[in-house]
Amino acid sequence: MSDGERAIRERVDTWLAASRAGLAVRAQRTRPAPGPAPT
């Protein structure tokens, strides 16, 4: 695996983890999370 592929995979993994966490928080709370919301 090249460095570029590893960087992309890490970025995707980070995005998926953040997205999953965001969905879990959104399901538990009605108020929006602080910070800019992803579109």
C-alpha cells in the first residue's frame, strides 16, 4: 500500500467514525452539536 492510499484510507476511517458518532449523538439528543454541521 502506498502512502497516498494509506492516507486516504485513514481519512475515510476517520470520517466514518466521526459520522457514526455524530449519528449516535443526534439520535440521543435533539439539540445540534456545537461546531459547523456537515452537509
